[in-house]
Amino acid sequence: MPGQRSITEAEKLAEARLGGVPVRREQMAAVANIYRAATTVRHHLENSVLRGSDLTWTGFVVLWVVWIWGESETRHIAEEAGISKGTLTGVARTLESRGLLRRSAHPDDGRLVLLSLTEEGEEFMCRVFPAFNEEEGFVTSRLSDAECRSLADGLRRVVLQVEEEGEERRRSLLNGEEPAPRRSGRRPRG
């Protein structure tokens, strides 16, 4: 990407900056590369397959979640997509206006909203996902199938660690305190 340092250059700069600082370098490199890989892959997919479909990353993820999980409550879709309910509201409106998503009231609780794909949304995902998956193949083409399985397993274990033990760790680091609420549109102070 233009204006971005290469991964090799970034690693050299980090090592030079850290020098003798006692840190867990392998773990630091793993987490840094998870972030860097996710960002790089997301940008590639947004600027290739998704741009050709006039779809944002977040829009695609919402469609994917609803496509895989079927009709679901908005709170579950937002959580699975890793976005706020407010962000989901805007994305859902856009997808609904394009005829890809349908909103309906929950049959037992009118305060809850359900999202499902329309027939056009189903056809869209059946058409777009193979192209998306082709690019997944492209971005992992330097890995063998066995390396892809190993990478996926390792990342799955990282996710499980945080899912299963992250809340307890957070409480311990914050001495049982709740984190300060994030102010909308601003980074936390610190």
C-alpha cells in the first residue's frame, strides 16, 4: 500500500525502538502481525471484490452473518459482526434500501428487531461470496493447505483464550473496576 511501511521495515523499527526493553517479543510479533494481516486483508478485499459490489467491509460482514446464521436479532448480529448496535442500524438501513436485507418485528417482543436476507440478498451472497473466497485464496497463496489449517487453528486458540479467560483477566488488571465508558467518536484517554 502506498505510504505504508513494509512489514520488514516495521519489524526493524520496532526492534530498534525496543532495544533492551524486556518484552515478550514473539508474542508481540504475533499480535502485531494479527492486526497487520487483518488490516491488510480487509483493505485488499474492500478495494477489490467489495468495491466491485459497491459494498463496505461492514456491510459484507453483516450480510455474511445473516446469511450463515439466518434470521437473527439485531443485538446478536451486531455482536457477531463486532460492531455497535448503532452502527448496525445504519448499515442495515443501507442494505435494506438496496433490497438485500429485511427488517421485521420479533414475534414475541415488538421492541426487538429481526434481520433476514431477502431473496435478492441470498442471490447476492451466492454471487459475491465465491469471488470473495477467490481473494481469500489469493491472500493466502504463499501458504500450503496445511499451513492454512495450522494458522486458522492458532488464531482460533487466540480467540478462545480471550473469549474464555479475557473477562477475568480484564477484571484482574483493573482491580475489579469496570472500564471507563468510551466516549462516542473519541479514543480512550491514556
